[in-house]
Amino acid sequence: MSKAKQVVLTGDRPTGKLHIGHYVGSLRNRVKMQDSGKYKMFVMIADQQALTDNAKNPKKIQDSLAQVALDYLGVGLDPEKTTIYVQSQIPALSELNMYYLNLVTVSRLERNPTVKSEIQQKHFDRSIPAGFLTYPVSQAADITAFKANLIPVGDDQEPMLEQTREIVRSFNSTYGNVLVEPEGVFPPKGQGRIPGLDGNAKMSKSLGNTIYLSDDEDTLLKKVMSIYTDPDHIHIDDPGKIEGNIVFTYLDIFDKDKEKVQELKDHYRHGGLGDVQIKKYLFNVLNEELEPIRKRRASYAKDIASVYDMLNKGSQKANMIAAQTLAEVKRAMGINYFD
């Protein structure tokens, strides 16, 4: 008898196209997990979560839905192997969220380090949308609905996962052992987040320092040529710094020829290697990685109706599974009055 596959759940907020930071931090690994055949994969487009801080701009979410789906298909997520679905189309998630909210205090949510950090970043002060404050509980619903036991996340999301585990323990100790407690799957150290083109520690749509998976060659070249390097490397013959030089940070991540990268680093440190030359080399490396993604994405983009059909079918499949978990939860709670 074959061993049951571990269940993996992950996803993204549809607030714009996905970029190479998403690719390095999560998308690339999702495809590897999918293609290994060892896991039952669920990938969610978290539109409800995106609305917690974009409720007055729903068009942003609507316009981004297909874009995120195209990015998924472009990197190689396969709807035949991975269930790709839309959060708002799974009614059970909202009902589970309601039950879990009763197991969490407001003060506990306010102490969540990730929530605290994001509240500061978004300058909410005390005008925090209630949905935003409670979105860790919504994430618990997302995870437990599919009995996912492996959750690929960045290091900054560990507090969110711990909140889910607390909710699972509280529920199971109160109502019986129904929910599955998840574990995090973290990227290798130093690979969870890549810096932006401007040298900012985070590549972010809101900061405008991104390379999108959908960028064409001309756009990619312009962005690469704008990358922050060593501000003191004024003349080609000047010795240059590698540390904090985003060109070399990206080469470390994307160039498979590590010996070549080391040669370039040594040359740059000693002087005689110009920024334009090294940026052109990086462009070729990035373009080689992104071209097949770009081509696949463009192919799917020719038939957006089929993309929505894929999302609809995935959502129907996900809905059946989540509804089954909800039925088990209500039975455990004793609120399945008319079964």
C-alpha cells in the first residue's frame, strides 16, 4: 500500500503581476515539488486576503487575478498536477474563519510580529481594517480546510504559521482531533528574499524596483542597466565592491556557472571591469532564465477564457474538499443540527 502524499498549500495575493522575487522565493520551488510527484499540491490566489487592505480598490484585484494565473502557468505550474483555485470561490473558508475567530483574542492578533510589521509598513496606525488584523485567522482557515501539513513560507511568515498551529491546538483540544497541524517549509538561508533593483532590501511592486516575469527583453535590459552597483566605482579601472552590489547578488542567485561568477567578482574587485559590461552579462543570464517563462505565459495569454476556465475547475475541486472539512468541523462542534 502506497504512502499517502503530503499536502502542500501555498499561494499569492493578486495585487499585480509576479516578479523574480516571487520566482526565487517560492514559485521555482513549487514547480519542483509539483514535478517530484511526492505531494498533493494546492495553490491559492488569495483575493479575499488582498481585499483586506484593498477593499476600496477592487479593480486592482480583478485585473490582477488573470495576471497571477498567467505567471503560475508561465513558470510551469500544471493544473493537471496542481489544484489552482481562487480563495473567494470557496465558501467554506469564510465559515471556518468565523468559527476560528472565537478561539483567538484581539490582543494575540495585535502581538503577531508579522501583522505588527505590516501595520507599520502600511501606515494604518489605529485605523486598521478589521479584516486585515484578523487575516492570520483567515490563513488558518485556508490551511486547515485542505488538511495541509506542509506550508512553503518565507522566514517572515513563521509567526503566521505559529498562529495557525495555536488555532489548530485550541480547536482540537476543545472539540476533538479534527484539524491537521501544519509545518513550514522554508527557503534555503539567504534565498527567501532578493533585494530590489535600487538596492532596497526587498523587491516590491509598491516600491517600483521589480523585474516582472512578464517583462519583455527591452524592458528587462532597461531595468538591468538601471541596477544599483557600487557608487564609488566611477571609472572602469577603479577597484569595485561586491558586497551590496545588486548585480553580483543576482548573479549569485541566477547564474549556474559559479566559477564564472567568481572570476567576474575577482576582476571587479581588482578593477578593469565596467558596470555596463557586467550588467550586460547579467542581462544574458536573466534573459536565458526568463525567456521560456515569458513565452509560455504569452501563449496562455492568447486565450484568457481558458485561463478562467482552469481557475473555475480548480476552484470547484477545492470547494468540494473544503466543504468536506467544514462538515467535519461542524460535526465536531455539534452544530450539524439537521444532518
